[in-house]
Amino acid sequence: MASELQKPNKKNRGFYVKMRILHKGRQPEKSLFFKYYKWVLWFSFTLYFLTSFLISNKPIPLSKTRVSGSKSRVLFESVNKTSHKSKPKNPASFKDLKIYIYELPLEYNEDWLSNKRCSNHLFASEVAIHRALMNTYDLRTFDPYEADFFFVPVYVSCNFSTVNGFPAIGHARSLISSAIQLISTNYPFWNRSLGSDHIFVASHDFGACFHTLEDRAIDDGVPEFLKNSIILQTFGVNYKHPCQDVEHVVIPPYIPPESVRKTLVKAPLTGNRDIMVFFRGKMEVHPKNVSGKFYSRKVRTEIWRSYNGDRRFYLQRHRFAGYQSEIVRSVFCLCPLGWAPWSPRLVESVALGCVPVIIADGIRLPFPSALKWPEISLTVAERDVGKLGKILEHVATSNLSAIQRNLWDPAVSRALLFNNHMQEGDATWQVLDALYHKLNRSYKRSRVSSQ
């Protein structure tokens, strides 16, 4: 670990102007400029120091950072132009939490946005969280010595080069490793904490294992270079698993909040729901054996075989761009596992007021301190899929109204949606709340408490 680095002391700068005008008898009247030049001079110097202050408080891009030969001091040169619009207040619940965002070369993030899907698909929380933190001015710091946490914005879910249209993530490990090499070489902050106060997003099937198939993900495990960091990931189970063998926060998959709002304009949350049970998605009639595993552990196949043709169930196997209009018409929405236990249907169902029926044994759901999942959803064991009709009929005639009343609380859907500008209680807010409870990992706080 690198030796402790001391923050350079800031010296106060000021300017003092004193002028004496000696009067000897009655003086002739001065020109208009000479009479008011004191005020002109004062205004000029005020403008000069104000400009100097604004320049000195801009962010520190990695590409413009110079490291001195001495390891005890780092000289930063800032040239980035950042315009601060209206600044939301620092939420009281986060007190003085500060996050520094590395400004990496564009090939690590912004260049991927040339494909519009990058910022809108189910894995796009890596983009959404970055944007929200960039806009959260009072929590973001441009002085890394003030930071509790360091956010490393690397987009690894935007390589849409596969035939089936899903993003390839084979490059994820090398891309993140390269980013870590860059920041550990140019900055002192990774080395001093071994990355324990650094944050990454892994919004794929099996989180920081970076593989779409569970067996391969387990074999590869979490890369050694990430094992000391904090991972924001969609994958989470309530039993020991190699892909969560790292400090992490379970986050929801990304659903564009704009699409939810547009759907609710056309069909209100409390409107007519004429579909009892809904599911649209991949349901294999004859499931394929892939490396000894079957998609959805055959749960979706069993749903199709058991309930296709049942008038209570509206099941569709093909894509439909307007499927949110079907969710908002439904009472129960099935959320079965795919290759991984989590599903974007969970967020869409909650946001559109359809009771999510979670069929994924052992799944760990996001933000349990903010969302009382047993009161807004149903959980059905995978082995009980054949009893699904009876289970949902019983709920419909007993406690459905209570579940819907809890589910339709605006705070519930808000907690699962990421916004470009953080809103109180939204998904980014919940992430920050989780990080606030991990302040023991902050190098800055540990140094202060030990003194």
C-alpha cells in the first residue's frame, strides 16, 4: 500500500487596495472617470478573483492529470469545462457523503453510446448510474482528496455484436482491468486502499463473474482485481455463490422511466385490468440442453405446457414492442427466471401496477430496506408451477386488494427506476443509501477516525 498522501494546504489569497487623496485647499473638480475609477478598479479585481475561483474548482480529467516525481504529492491540472445548472441539495440522510467520478478516456464509456441501445436496454444501469451521479452536484466532488468513494465508469454491456442481438461481454474483464491499470498508474487513490473504496457496475446475468452461463460464471468467479471493490450488480441470491463473493449492492435492471410514464398516460395505474395472468417471453416447447443446463430450469416450458389455452392466462411467446400496454392491463405478471434468477419484468410489473409473481428459487431482491417485497409481490417455488392457477385464484379472492394498495404507492415504483437527475427515493437514491452504510470502507473516513 502506498504511503499516506497529504492534501496540499490551501493558502488564502486576498487583495488590499488603499488610496489616500491629499487635499490642499479647494481642488478643481476631477474628471468623471477619475471620480469613479475606485469603483471600476474594485469591480475589475472582484471579477478577476471570481474567475480564478471558478477555474480552480473544475473537475480533474484523467487525460489532463500530471503526476509529479514525488510520490507524496500529486499535481492536478484541470481544463474540463463543466457548467453547473441548478444544484439539488445534498440529501440530509447522506450528510457529507462525497463521491469522485474518474474521467476516463472515452473508449471506456461514452464511445459505446453511439449505439442508442446502450443507454436503454435492460443492462443500461451502468450508464444510468453514471449519468445520475454526474448530475448529483452536492454529492459529487471534484476534489478526490475529499471523496469517500470513487466511481469508475466503464460500460461493458454495450457490445451488440452477437447474432441474437444480446450484448457480448467477453471483453468485460480486459476492459475493466485496463481501466484499473490506468487509474492506479495516474492516481494514488486505488493503491492506498487497494480499491476498497472504488465502485463498479456489473449489470449482467451473473454480476461481476461476467458470463451469461452460470457454470462458466462460477468457474471464472469474480476477477481478482475486483475482489476488494464494491460492485453494484443485478445478480443476487440468498445463499453462498461465487458471483457475489465480493462487497456488493443488488440493484434493479434498467427500465427507461420515460416508457413507463408514457404507458401510464394512456392507461392509469388504477384502471381496468382485464387480463388475470400475463407473461410474454421465451417459453421453449422443447427445451434445449446447453452444457447440461436447460433455460429457465424448464420453468417457462412448464408454464406453457400447463397453462397455454387456459383462459385465465394470457401467454405469448413472441416479441411485441408495446407489451407494457399488456402489463398495465394485467392483475398478475409472471416473473420467472431465465438463465439468471433476476428479470426486467420485475421492475416493469411493479412500475405498472401488476402484482409480480416471482418464480426464481433463492433470488435476492433489490433494496429490501426500502421495499417490503412480501407485501407487494408473490413468490412461488419453481416446483409449484403446476399449482400456479390455484395459488393465484386463492390470492384473487383473499388479499389481492391489500397487495395492490401497497404496490400502487408511488414510492414503490420510484425506488426501482433510475433517472438522469436523481430524485428523492429513486433507484440511484437507494444505491447511495446503501453506500452510506458502507462508509467503513472509505479510506478518508478511516484515516480521520484513527487520528
